[in-house]
Amino acid sequence: MDGPTAPAQTGNASAAGGALGRPGWLPGPVPTELFRLAVALAVVAVAYYCSRLARQALGRRVARRFKRPSVSRTVLGGVQAAVVLVGVVAGLGILGFRLGNLALSVGVFSAVVGIVLAPIIGNVLSGLFILNERPYEIGDMVELSEAGTTGFVEDITLLYTKVFTLDNTFLVLPNGSMRERDVVNYSAEDSRIRMTLDVGVTYESDVETAREQLEAAATEVDRVIKGGPDIRVGSARYPAAPTCYIRGFGDSEVLLRLRYWVEEPYMQTTVRSAVMTNVWNRFDDHDVEIPYPHRHVVFDDTSGDLSVTTRDGPSGGTEREPTEGGATRRDDGATDSR
């Protein structure tokens, strides 16, 4: 009885091992490791596909909930990453890996975090602060003061901020450096921006005419706000129409300051050039002069004069005594060096 029983048990064990290693419907011998790898890759692929479906399904709800593109993209990206991470962990489990086997010692783990992950963690924390404080949002026009670069915010993630510059270049800036920079946001609350032009006119010019021509020069430009209700900045209100003030009195000029508002901040250079061109033409038409430095060089005719006497030269001409510099000047205009 005992002899026939042992082979039956061995056969059952082999059948169980085959069920765990590979399915019986596969033709021919297939390595167990290869089959597990294929299953793990399939699980990761399915998880990635499910993550995209989850992002599409939750997209509108998250957008309505947060009402901020940067936060919505971050939340949806986190959901997608979480689903993919679950698939990766499941795939590693199929391959025989366990989280306990992958854990490092406390000392090695601390070193890895301190050396490798510290910048990443710093950028993530900075990204959280940026998303919470909202110094800028996707679509805002910003200027990086130190670099002198101006562009539009394309995307904000936990690690970096993407800026598409006006020079048609693409910048990817870590959030850690963005928090340390001086960032000028031209689109915060109101996209209209006030510009200033300082001009000096001579004291002989008609100051009132100069002020009128400065205001008219700005009004003629298309993108300059012509008028309307006062523009509120904080608790202050400013006239929307171009306005010129007397700023002060210089040594040779009356200092005028023109202030005007522009609708699109990215057109600052074009608008400023157009306004200055109009100012130049209008000043020329109305005899308003812009002072410029003058140099008046005075020659003293009495300095360096010497009394001279004449005598007969050996060739019959008349010569004079040497002048300054050791030269002898003759009556015919020639000068001989001595």
C-alpha cells in the first residue's frame, strides 16, 4: 500500500508546481521566470492604462473642485502615479520581490536620502508652497528679474515650473530656485500695466505745450488705454488716460513724467517705441526742444605771444627770430626747424 502511494503524492506536487509556474495550456516547455516577467509587464501595462482612464474620468470633477489649473494637474498627476505605482508593486510581487527584501539599512537609507533625494524633496516642498501661496498661475506672464527673461507659465508641477519665453525658448526651472528668485507677475489680478516715460525739455520751451504733446503722443498708440474709469491698484486709484506731470527742475531742463496704461503687458517694448516716436515728431512740429550737453571751447589769442625782430637772411630774404618750439618763420610763410 505504501509503495503506490508515494508516486501519487509526487505527481500531485508536480501538478501544483506547474499550476503556480505556468498554465498547462502553453505548448512546450516555457521557463517559469520568462512567464512571470511577461505577466508582470502585462500588469504594469494594465495599471498604466487604468491610470489614464482614471485621469480622464476625474479630470472635470477635480477641475471644478479646485478651479486652478496648476493644482488640478498636480492632483490628477498624483492619482495617475499612484495607480501606476500599485501596478509596479504588483509586478514586483509576481517576480518574487518583496518590500522587505528591498529595504536598506537605516544608515545606508539615510545617506541615500541626504545625498540623492534631498534636492528632490526640497523641490517638492517648494512646489507645495508655490501651489499653496499662488505667486503665479498657469497662463500668467512673469518676468525673472535676475535673468531679465519674460514669458508665460506653461505648467507647474511638484518638481519644476515650465516657462515659455517671449524669445520662443522653453525654460524648465526647479521649484527650489523659483522660490528664491524675484518673480514679477504681470497677470496677477489685472493684466493692465502702467508704463512711465521721463522726458526733459528746455526752459525756453512751452511746458504746457510739451505736456499736451506728451499725452497726445501716448493716446495715438493703439494698445494704450485712452480713458475710462480710474484703474484701482490696492487702495489707490489712478486715471486710465495718459497723464503728464512736472517731476522737477534740473540744471538745464524741466523734468516731465508721462504715465500711461497698456492692455497687454507683453507689448511693452513695442508700445514704448511707438510712444517715443510720436513724442519726437510732435516735439519737432511744436518747437519743443529736448536739452543735450553743449561744449564751448575758448581759445585765448593773447596767450603765448612773443616779441620778434627781423634780420636779413643770407639768401636775401628777411627772417625772424625763433618762435616757441625752436622754429624760424620767414616772410614767405615757410617755417624752418632749428
